[in-house]
Amino acid sequence: MPALTLDAAGVTVATADGERVLLEPTTLSLTERRVGVIGANGSGKSTMARLLNGLVTPTTGRVLVDGLDVAEHGAEVRRRVGFCFTDPAAQLVMPTCVEDVELSLRRFERDPAARRRRALEVLERHGLAEHAHQSVHDLSGGQRQLLALAGVLATDPEVVVADEPTTLLDLANSRRVGDLLLSLPQQLVLLTHDLDLAARCDRVLVVEHGRVVADGPGPESVAAYVDAVDRAHR
């Protein structure tokens, strides 16, 4: 698996009242195939995830992907680390499904005809072939999330970071997307509120107030998180 390393990486932003810490300086090495990240909204887990492909730049420390400093080699890192957002609308920008996948492939396949063939193959692989020429706005929520993920996977990244990809989905589509993500050969960093899904990960980080407060095998970290939430509400 690729080596994802946070070396005292932290994020602080300026606010009207001074500064706000989004993520305390954090040191981690993520080498497991399936890494889950859980925590309350606003805990800092999305900030941590965005550090991994340069969507957010650390204000302290550094982030390395296979030894590449994300701040210095952003373009190369983004070729290795694909990012899937909670809301697929943040990623689906072309009129039709096949055009959207073609957009993902534009840097990897220069020939238009070959790019179209490859995009159609990607849609076939993810069960979306019959929607190839359909407007992305006519897809169901689950189909849109699958299309967004297909666009990420089309470029064969080494790592897939998925930020709460099942939050907006119904149960059936949530299970479908979750099963797909956990079956990927790529290294997966999965942010989720679905604790059953998180428990299936090899390793789970629990983030609270910008700090990693638990780190261990999926079931153990999930149990620790549930216990902490229960104690806080007694």
C-alpha cells in the first residue's frame, strides 16, 4: 500500500476573533488498505482527509504521499490520490455521464475516440452503461454518487479518499456504494458516519476537536467512539 504520512501536520485558519485550529499537529503513518475516519461533524476529519491530496495545505508540519511532499508536488500527488466528495454535485460538471468521465480522462488519453471508448468501458464496469448519454441531472442519488466515484477511479489512482460518500443516500444505495469502496484494490481512506461500514475497515481513526483520540482496528475504534458519545450524553 502507498505510504500516507502526516508529520506534525496541522491546520489553523484566521477568523474575525483571531485563529481557529481545525486540526492539531498530527503525526500518523497510514499503510493499511482500508482506513476509516469517524467523528462528529466539525471534528476535523474532513480537514485531515483534504490534506492527503492538497485540497488543504498544512500550516504546520507536512504531508507525504509515497515520500512526495503534498505542498511541493501537488499535481503529482493528485494523480495518485483520488478524492470523492459527499455531494456528487461538487464533481459532476459535464452535461452527460460519458462526457463527465471523459473529462476525468482528458490528461491521460489525448485521442478523443480512444477517450470515449475508455469512458464507456468505465461506465460499463460500474453498471452505468445504459445511462452513458443521459443527463447527470436525471440520475438518482445513488447513480450520481456511483458516477462521481467512476470518474475518480477512471484514472486508476493509487489511493481513494472518500468523504462521507453514503451520507446523502438511501439504505440500498448506501450499501451498494459502501460495498464497492471496501472492495477496491486501491488504498481507501473512508470518512463516514456509518459505523457498521467503518467497523469493516482495517484501521479506524476517531477524530474529536481537531485531534485523533482513538486509533486501532475498526471494531475497537468504533466501540470506543460509541462509548465516548454515550458517556457524553448521560
